[in-house]
Amino acid sequence: MKADIHPKYNAVVFQDLSSDLSFLTRSTLTSKETIKWEDGETYPLVKVEVSSRSHPFYTGKHKIVDTGGRVDKFRRRYASK
């Protein structure tokens, strides 16, 4: 097998914007934003819109997540039809 072809995994904090969930894990993603974690260390912060705490499949609740106004655009387009 070739050496040094796999990406480096670093500790990163993911924060769900639609709930109060934050968790520390390893990822290849990086960010310019940082956050001080519970252990006193500073880690890169990656903000996500959906996680296991806010996804309808895991919560059992249907919730519309509209970040770009797509739902309103759809309703305006097809409201007269």
C-alpha cells in the first residue's frame, strides 16, 4: 500500500444551529472559527444545520428547515395554481 495517501484526522467541534447540540469528534474538515471546549482546549468549530438531534428521522417530528428561502419561493410560485 502507498504511504501518506490518507487524509489527516483532527479534533473538531460540530455545532448544530437548530438545536443546542455540540460535540467533539475527529474529522478532515477544518474551519477558521474556533471554540474553547469543556476540556479547556481550543478546537476548530464547524456549524451544521442538521444533526441527529434536529433531523426528522431521528426526532420523529416533521420540521421544515429553510435557510435559503426555498420554501417561500416554492409557495409563491405555485400559490396561484
